[in-house]
Amino acid sequence: MTTKDFVTKWLAYGLMLLPVWFLECFVLSRFPVFGVKAALLPLAAVAVAVLEGGAAGAGFGLAVGILYDTAVPGMPGAMTLALALIGLGAGLLAQYALRQDLLGCLICSALAMGIIDAGRIIARLFTRSAPLEAMAGVAGREILWSLCFVPLIYLMFRWVFRRVPKATVL
């Protein structure tokens, strides 16, 4: 793979991330369902990780985590590290234990959202900002609402995956 192919590939993934980010931050955030907003950026990191593998998933997860930390208020830096590790784990899981298809992406996305929300719950338990039952209910609704968008996000990134060079340098 030439440097031009490498840059073209990751630029295409980055450009495909823009509508996902726009949808999450400017459309779905205005219309919460069951009192929760869908989290789409982590699903995008998982979709690329499932398609590209562990190392590329970690790199893309790092980039998505930086975007997430700058766009969404919360614990600064937490999602950067979390999405890099989730990208690595999802890529390896899909590459070696699951299939690199929509079902594998759905399973990895559910695990990723569960890990993210478990981390949020644990962090909020230390500050005693809400009871565990309430946080678990909100987390469950957020996971289910977010998972509704996995087919759309997976198909968007698979479209890019099929049209760019396959080999990765990472």
C-alpha cells in the first residue's frame, strides 16, 4: 500500500465520521428517546475496528475519542483512552473470535457501550450523584437506543471499506 493509498483510506474514514458526528451532536441530541440520547461516535469506532482489525481500530478509536472528548462534555481524556482500547479489543475480537460482519459489529458495539456506561456508572458512584438503579436504567435505555443505529453506521463504514485499498500499514 502506498502512502497515497494510506492517506486516502483514512481520510475517507474521517470524512465518513463527519455525518455520524453531525447526526449525534446536532440532530439526535435535540430529540431524546425515553429520556436518553444516542451515542454514535463509539459505534463508529467499533465499526471501523470490526472492519479493519485491532491495530487500525485502536488508531481510529483514538481519533474518535479525541473528537468525542472535545465535542461532548464529561471527563476529559477518558473517552480518548477508552475508545482506543475499545477499538483495539473490538478489532481483535471481530478478527479472531467473531466474524467481521454486521452481527460481529452489533456484538462488539453492545460490549463497547456496556463498558462505556459501566465506567460512567462507577465514576458516578464515587460522587454519589445518583442511585445505582437509576443510573443502570438510564444506561440500559442509552445502550438500546444507540444500538438501533449500528446497521446504519456499519453500512456507512463498510461502503468506505469496500472502496478503498485493503491493506493497512498500522
